[in-house]
Amino acid sequence: MINIQTESYFSGAGLMNIGIEQAGIKINRSYEIDPACCKVQQKNFPGTEVIKIDISQKLVGERDTDVMLFTYPCTKYSTIADIHGTRTGDEYFLHAFRHMAIKQPEIFVIENVPGMKAFPVVMEAMTKLPGYYVTTFCPIKAETWLPQRRDRLIIIGSKKHFSFREPSQDRRVKLSDIIEDNPRITLPSAIRERMNGMYRDLPIISDPERDDIAPTAVAHYAKDKSTRLLRDKRYPMGVRPYSVREFARLQGVPDWFQFDCSDTDAYKAIGNGVAVPVGRWIGTEIMRYFSK
């Protein structure tokens, strides 16, 4: 791997890091507050210094850094937060900005939901930092590579002018490609209840045989698996939930990656993560930049 000092902030279970490393860039340090996610990272990235810390309490320090990756929580910028009246923005971007402004890496990358564009103060801070050329991509669609609808905002800042390319159309993985022969799942009673109209919303059912694209993998999936289902004739009512491994495959996570945690923590980490091919595309563009 090329020697580019890279730090990942708010890194969760490290899904973005998988893609960055697939592109040939080693993640040197990874900062995350959730202990279950830190444990998963330590299991899968033995060469990365995984640091469990609240970034709002962390001093920036004096280590030189070439690349800083920020995937801070999107809750306050999401459409769901808007529905619940909590879409007000938060301080996370301030701490990302604090670290970025003091360290001034050669490149910074910010990943979040498109809803972040509705916060002009946040966008101004992230796109008008003196000394950087900034490129914004929105939306970047996971369905370019994967059978999942997941739109994201990507901001890339660099000290030199550079034409970062948009993702190219790869062969998209089909929904049928992610299905396990013998999935390890449970069938909660809420499935039958939701199918029978006992909830306000019917489930979103994706059919592998029709090459459907699944809805966004969400962090709260473990709390109610009846909201997103797979068509599978082997099960009662012809539907079932996604297994942890299938949920991970929706995000492009390779099968060697181990979730050394509870299923609940795994679903949450996957739903909060960055689709791996998005990370790989970003990493490829960073490699191009440093190769010039």
C-alpha cells in the first residue's frame, strides 16, 4: 500500500475503511466512540490503531496527516429526523471542522446524507475552508454497485486543484447474489402482524427473482425486522428478514469481514456504515491525486 498517512473519524465498524484499503491506502488511525464497533475494527484491521474516544473531547495533536476521513453521524440531517422535529443540526460537524482546520491535511473527505445540504452554515464551513479546492458529489448512489437504494453526499477538499472523477458504472451486484442458502434468522411475530395490516405501514418486500433493489439498510433494523423483508418461498407467508451477512452484503462488505458482536450491534453498525464501494471509489481518486 502507498504510504499516505490516513485518519478515519466517526468510523463506526470501519465499512468506509474497507473500501479505502481496497483502493490501496492504509488506514493508520481510526477514531470511534462505540465499544462494539471498536471491537469489530480491532478484529478486522489488526494493523490500524483503533482509538475509542469521544471526538468532541479529543485534542487535535501534532501528528502529520495526509488524508482525513469524516463520516460523522447523519441523524440530525436525515429526512426521518425532519419528520420527528429534530432536524436542527448538531455539533459533530464543528469538531470535524476543528480537527480539519488545525491539521490541514492534503485531502479531507466528508460523507453524509444529502439532507446536510439543507444546512447552509454547515455547508459553508465544509466547502469554503481557505486553502482548499472543494468538489461536491450529490447524490452518490449505492445502486451504482449494489442492490440497495442509498444516496449520499460526498465532499472532497484538496490543497491542489484536481479533477476528481464521478463513479463509473460497474456491474451491479444483484439481490440474488447476496442471498444465503441457510440464513441464520429469527421470524418475529411483527412480520405476520405487519403483513396483515396491523401496522400503519406495510413492509417493503424485495424479490431476488425480479432483481429488485432493496431499500436503504437502516441502523434500527434489529428493532423491527418486519419493515424490510426478502421474498423467500421457503418461509411462512413467503417472506423473511435479512440475515446479518445479507445485510452486510447489501453494503458491499466482503464475507471475510467478521462482526465480533451481537446481531443487534451488527445490524446497527452496518446500517450506520458507508457502502464499501463508495469508499473504494474515494480511495481510488485519492490514489490518483497522490500519483500526479
